[in-house]
Amino acid sequence: MDSILFSAGTQRHVASQDWHSEIIKGGYRAVIFDCDGTLVDSGEAHFQSLRTAVRAQGHDLDRDWYDQRTGLDRYSTLSALGSENSGPLDIALAAQQSIDAFINATTGVSPIAETGRLVRTLAGAYPMAVGTNAETEVATASLQAVNLLNYFATIVSISDGLPAKPAPDIFAHATKVLGFTAAKTVVFEDSKEGVSAAIAAGSDVIQITKS
């Protein structure tokens, strides 16, 4: 699996087998992981849960359209859909129904092997948190499904009343909870919104670019 390390205004490719050594060499003291697309492969489960919710109100969700917006939070995705479609869309109702549908479908969530392996390697040596645009109950269900939940000191999410990425607040708050400065905290992300958020929070970030 390939990735890009963003550090001090520079970028360079880092292979997944080198992540642990990069953390050591970088002098980082804490690690934050995004959830969806970073720790878990949940894209299909999220798509189907959102599609079920909007179809209940007479709308539909195109897969290509959705895939272009996977870095957005649930409300932003639904708001964008509502603005582009004719007919009313109760965003709050669709959001809650999609959350419920996702939690009932976590058998469709699978682990991302490389990041899961890193989490287990770092356990006990580095405090770790999850910072996500998903709701806490959604991230919790995902992490439980892949047996990673107990490795994390905290989950920081939009459920905490923080603005979604690309705003830096989720990562800034997670860094504070872990007890180290942003400069000593490295973030693992997959989305461009997450990368922007981590950089804005003052942390280096490793963006997963798949294989």
C-alpha cells in the first residue's frame, strides 16, 4: 500500500511497511487515525445505507456522484444531494435513518489490513485516537466490527459538536486529548479533506493512496 507523507511543506511517498519506522524517525509521540477509508473499508455499507434512506423519500443516490464526495460528512452529502434534486428531502430524517441502517449492516465493513497491523504494532507504545467525520456511534460500530475499538483512547467526531473536516477542529481536539502537541502527533488519512484538516491543525499527515 502506498501513501504520501506531508511534512513541513514537503511531500514524499512512503510504503506501508515503512510507516512504523517513519513514526520512530519523525519523533512522533501520538497517532490519530481517520476511520472510514483509513482503518476500515466501509464505502459500500455507507453508500447502501444512504441510498436506502433517500429512497424512502423518493430520491436516489448515484454511485459515481457519491464516490466523488466520500470525504464529506453525512449532512454535507445529504445537503448537496438535496440541492441538486427536485422535491423535498428531510435531511435530518435521512441522516438518522442512514445511521440506523449502517449500524445494522456492519457485516459489510471490513478491515484495512495495513493500518490495522500498524495499530496493533503501536499499541501500548503510542497513545492513539480516531478523528472522523462520521458520528461516534457509526465509528464505534465500524471499529467493533473489525476488532480495533479497544486500541483507541478516544473517538473524536462531529458528534462532539465540532465542524467537519476540512476544518481542523476534530484533529486539534484529538491532539489535545492525547496530550501532545500537534507537531508531535501524526495523522493517518485517506481523503483530501482530512489531509487539509490535519495540516491546518499543525500535524504531519500520511495520506493513504491505496496500492
